[in-house]
Amino acid sequence: MMGAPKISTAESAVMEALWRKSPLSAEEIAAEVAEPQGWTLATVKTLINRLLKKAAIGATPEGRRYLYHPLAPRADWLAAESKGLLDRLFDGRLAPMVSHLSQAKALTGDDIAALRKLIAEIDEEDAQ
Amino acid sequence: MMGAPKISTAESAVMEALWRKSPLSAEEIAAEVAEPQGWTLATVKTLINRLLKKAAIGATPEGRRYLYHPLAPRADWLAAESKGLLDRLFDGRLAPMVSHLSQAKALTGDDIAALRKLIAEIDEEDAQ
DNA sequence: CGGCGACGTTTACCGATGTAATCGATGGGC
DNA sequence: GCCCATCGATTACATCGGTAAACGTCGCCG
């Protein structure tokens, strides 16, 4: 029934590791995330447990330990987070955000170019 | 030194009220935000105080009470929040987010149209 | 075969946040 | 002049999130 008990930012680092490669053991996850974040193995274990309770990841026994894997695709999470921001700040619509960033001069020429290309591609798809 | 001690979501409701109209008294702010949120005056006062401590709003004495006003423009906040999401999820770039939303079919025709129009406008500005 | 080490599990603790009641000063009405 | 209503300020308390140590179990090495 309930979809997603919100993954916290610390937890999302673990998720990202598992989305990159899974299944992984706790040790392996720690190896992936501990260094950039400066976390101890204990911390990573806590995060893994919270994610298990949130049913964001699953565990399968492997010898005397578990291997963990994501239970939802990264795309779903990206979409939910993005939609959350758009809803919260921009009435749920993308254009106002882009407009705002543009006016705030927060877009590089590359960004604009990439956007233009995207729009063209989307239009093309639509045409088919 | 430190720029902005992060405005929480509850606090942001107060900020939004002040961005719509300021200066306002605590009572007036409460009138603006309490109803949709279901908050008591006490709660609003707490939020006001936390925002004062965070230096997100300022207060000027008016008779025997204060009138409050934002200390930073809403645009700055919008930009910071937006940039935060982009940095966290999309390598700081806008195009990947748009691309993602598009693939997730989270964009309506109107969104695309608005985007196309925006790009055109931005291009025009650049041209000048 | 007994202790050590690796695992997962439980507990801990602090700051932030959501939500609110209580306190202390103070000015205005009677 | 005094008491109450009204402000802001202080205190309260539960939950969540970040970060981590302590605990219990169980297989493996010696």
C-alpha cells in the first residue's frame, strides 16, 4: 500500500552504490560509500538497516551474510524527488523552474544547447 | 561567513507568506499560513523565532510588537533549492533532469510547449 | 573444541524539525 | 493604579536523520 517512506540523503548514498552495482554485501557497500563520505562501517550498517525497514532494499542470504539489492529502480526515485521539488516550488511544472534558472543566470550555454537538442528529440518522438 | 542555515519546509510556509506581503505581524503571518497548514498561533511564533535565529527574516518594532520581513529574496531561495536538487541528482545540470522527466513521461504537452517557447526567448536575448 | 572474528541487530546520542504550551513583561481599559 | 489581554521569549517533547558503539551469534582457525 504505502509506496515510499522517503529515502534520506545519507541513505541515498547507499542506494546509489546499489544502483551502480548489485547485489553487494555490507562490506562492499561500505567500500563504495565510506570513503567519499568518511563513514565507518558501523554507520553504513545502520543505513542499510534503515533502508531494509523502509523496504527500499532487499537482502538475500549468501553464506553467512546478506547480499543487498535495490527494490525500486533509480529512475523512480529520481522522478519522485524531481516531482517533489517541482510541486513544492514551481506549482508542479517544469517550465517555471527553467525560466527561473534562466533569469538567475544559472544556465550555461551548454545547458541551453542541450535543452534545445532535447526538445527537438522529444518533438521528433511525438511526431512518430 | 555562513550564508544560509537552510530553511525547513515548515519554515518556508512562513517565508512564502512574507514574500507575498511584508512586513507582517506574527498575528498576520499566522492568518496567512495557519489555516492551510492547520497550525496554531504558538506554532507560527516558534517558526518565526527560528527564522529570526537563522537570520532569514528581520523584525522592526512597531508599537508593542514586531513586524517581520524577509532578509533574502525569494528568487535566491528558489535558486538555491533548485541548484541543490540538480547538484544532488543530476550532476548539477538541467538537461539531464529534463531528459529524465521526459523519459518518465512526466512532461505534458504544455510543459514541452512552454519549454520550447522559453528556449526561443532565451536564444533571442542571447542574440542581442 | 574453544575462542576470535565477522555479521547482522540493538541501542545510543545529538542536532534539526514539527508542533505546541507556558512564562514574563507591558501597555490599555476600567 | 491595577488587572488582563497580548506580545515575544523560553521551554517542552516527540520524531527523524546522521553518526556510531555495543551486543549477540555462529562459523572457522588453531
